[in-house]
Amino acid sequence: MNKAIVHALGKVSEVTLGFWIIKIAATTLGETGGDAVTMSMNLGYLGGSTILFVLLIATLALWQRSVRSVSVNTINSRKAEAFYWATIMFSQTLGTALGDWMTDSEGGLGLGYPGGALIFAAGLAVIAAAHFWTKVSHTLLFWAAFILGCILSLPQKAEQLRAPR
């Protein structure tokens, strides 16, 4: 096999490992950050979610203004990558706070994890339909789906989504 190909294939595992390390760190930070903003700062789930939403939109706006695109397909510089990971962090944190707001009976809507998951899944279905049957920006739909998908991907909460046996 060509030496250049062998070298490139060796880099794939390094990049993949690096991605998952950063992804796990961002998810952990999102979970911790969501709790810090909503509970430790006594803002409540809705207040914390509002602040996190504003921070997310501000990050996306700065990314758009700086790089001229917020599409994950155009991340080709360190600046774009930094904006991407900042957006991931705020998205994870917002998704966690929104999930807590929907599910918690004391400070939120009290739908429980199954109810919250159904609402988020319905939101994802609407986003999927918009992707296929409208001209709404696919980049906007991606970020909306990413936020809604957070509740469905949090490991400690996923345990509570399981159907009883």
C-alpha cells in the first residue's frame, strides 16, 4: 500500500479519538453547565434556558459574522473550529436545561422523562419534515435538531426512559 495512504489512515484513529474526547468533555460540561446556570445561580430552568439560548444565538451570530458560515461543512480553520466547539457547548447546555425544564415536576413542566422525550422526538419529527418538504435552511435545522437531540442522548437520563419490564 502507498506510504501516504498508510500515513493518512493512521491519522483517522487519532482524529476520531480526539473528536470523542472533546465531545464527551463538551457533553459533561453541558450537563454541569446547565445545572450551574439553572440551579446554582437560582435562575430556574426557564430563566437559565433563556440565558443559554441567548448565548447560543450570540455564538452563532459571531461565528457567522467572523467566518461567513455556521455550517459544519465549512469548518476548515481553527477559528471556525473554536466557534463550532463553543456552539456545541452552549447547545449541550441548553438542551440539558430545556430537558430538565420539561421533565422536572418542581421547577418545570413536570412531564417526566418519557413525556419530555416524546415532546423532543415530536420536535425532531417536525424538523425532519421541514428538511424534506420546505426550503428552511438545513444548517438552521441541523442546530435545532442538535439541541432537541440532547435530551435523548444524555446517559444518566436515558436510564429513566427505559420501559418497565
